Amino acid sequence: MNPNHSNRDNGVVTTALLLAAGKGSRLYPLTHDTPKCLTMVHEASILERLVINLNKQGFKRLVVVTGYQEKCIRAFLGTRAGGMTIDYIYSPLYATTNNIYSLWMAREIINEPFLLVESDLVFDVSLLDDMRYPGRIAVARMQPWMNGSTVTVNQSQHVKKFQNGITGTFNETRYKTVNIYSFSLSSWHRITERLDQYISAGRVNNYYETVFAEMVADGSLSLKIVSFDGKPWYEIDTIEDLAEAKKLFSADKYETKIPSNITQHTSGISKPFFQHTKCMGKETITRSLSRLKSLPQSNSLSLKRIHGANIQEKEVSPENKSKGRMHGTV
């Protein structure tokens, strides 16, 4: 346990876990040699926007699970951004596993309450206000264009059941998951126990929602919903998604500005923001955070693995990722 980042279960969450290991193949050719999270949305990348939002919300630690083009992410972020220290976990099986494996990789480095967030989301910073407390799940009302996991809710506004996909007939109101969660330390311990079982059984191609759904059903996990309705957010999986996100987060209405208190890196390039961050070999050729100050890189973190896990080396099928579009009001 890192004593510098420990929180009480009922306190404000100050650690964030970012899953950024995937190849982002549906965003080709933009992700041909660049991680998905460095895709530009106007003058700022997805990752830059996320880091700025976390800093504004007072987060102190960011843990990033990397895989595809991981050196680009390390070169972009370094070891500190504003008030946040940054740690990395490299997932060598990123091409043949799903996000359940990425989450499992964080089981030993995180021993405090934390916010789980996917690396393909852009959203208004105020949407995190109510996600700073453990035991929360971000949701939005279903819209015709959305797909992926949904949940139903009980009278106390807690998740009653997860549904895989949007097909089928339901008598209850369903909400779309936004792929942002917050967990208490006790819940995280129970989650890691369940993750261990899945990984040991070789079930590395599942989504982590499978575990959450199972735990909600048996009463070992409780999640209160936080509505993301009314403010813009978007999940970027495809070129079409990127175009829609640029409409929501246009340069004039939702301009991203780097706060003056954020310590940043520089690659020696003094040009303004670039529309595409390109990585070749070990170097980042262009970065959108052109004003960052150089800091030493952190050492790689080695994690133990469960011995005897039956992990099959097979290509992951295209993800049935959740899709969300918010235009400020519904």
C-alpha cells in the first residue's frame, strides 16, 4: 500500500486508473502508429483533456495501464502532471486480451479508493463532481444511437442489474453505462478476488462489466448512479465518433485551456497544437502538450502474475463498446 495515496472509504477519491492498452483499430488510420488516447479533438488530445479534468478536480495520482504504443503515452505524460503523480503498468498481452485483463493488472499497484475511467472518453469536467465518492457509476438515459452495456436501477438509485447490449424487451427504464466508475477500497478487494478467478480460468477476453454484473447480482458490489445527462460527453471509437465529438467539444464553445499550474513536458517543438500525434520508434515526433517541461521518466513497475493461468494467445474480436452522445440537453 502506498501511504501517500490512502483514503478512507467514505472520503473523496484522489486516485484515477486509466485503461489505455488497446490498439484502437476502429480509429485507423489515426491509430496506425499512435495510441487512441492521443487522438486530437480539435487542439487537444483525449488524454490531455482527461488529465486537465482530473487536475481541476483535485486528483493526486494517475495510474495508466498501457499496451499498444506505450512509449508514446509515457513520453507524453512523463511522471507528473500538475498536482498528480503518474505511474504506469505495461500489459504485454494487450493485443490478445480485453479490458478485464487491464483492470486485473492494477490489482497490486492500487490499494486505495479510485476512479476507473476509459481512455477514449471526452466529457465536461463538471460531470466528475459526483464521481469523486466511492461506489458510483456514471450513466446516461438511453438514446437511439447508443449501444453496449446498460443497467436498471432500484428506488434508492443503485444499480439493480446489468444488461449486455440494448436488444431485448425490458419493462424498466434502462440507463447507458458511460465507462466511469468509482470504488471503495473494500469493494476493490472483492473485485480483485473475482478478477483473479476469471484470469486464472483464462477468461481474459471478457469485459470487466461481466464481473461487475455478477457481483451486483450476488450483492457483493453496490453502485449508485451518477447522471451524465445535461452536459456533453462522448466515447470515441471510430472516425465518425471523432467527427461527432468535435461538434460537441468545438473550439469556440468547449475550448480546452491548459491551467497555468499544470507542469508540462516539451519535445523542443514550439509549434502550436498538432492535429495528429505521431510516434515512431522510441520517440514522440509531435505532441499536443507543446508547453510541457521535461521531467525524468518513472521506472517500469513489475507485477506478479497468477501462476498457471490458462491464457490463450488469440486475437480479440471487435469490441462491442458502449456509445454515448450528449448534446447538453435531452
